[in-house]
Amino acid sequence: MSKKNQHVVPHSSGWAVRGAGNERVTSVHVTQREAIGAARETVIRQGSEMLIHGENGRIRERNTYGKDPYPPKG
């Protein structure tokens, strides 16, 4: 199984989950919350990172699941 980061992106039918570097989306959801839930399940299983984009397409949040190469101190 590849450890691709998962992006939650705007889609013409609502919101989509897309693996990093993929042209096709993995899944399409009506709400961003549903898309985040689906992406979270995948990244927890893979130990990768989830990047959540806003309606303008810019990354607004990122969450790492698994081993973080730069964990915060303290």
C-alpha cells in the first residue's frame, strides 16, 4: 500500500478526496466534513498526511497521522 498524502479539495459535486499526484479523485462527498472523515480514515490507515483545502483551493489545514518527521517540542 502506498503512503500518499490525501487532499480534501473542492469539486463540482461538493468536495472530493484526491491522493497526491493522482488525476482522478478517490471519492466525492456532499460536504467538506464528510470528505475530511473519509480522508482521515485513509491517512490513519496509511500513516500519511491529510491536507484540507478551502473553497479557494489554497491549503488551510494539514494533519499528520503516523510518524511525524518534525514533531513539536514540549
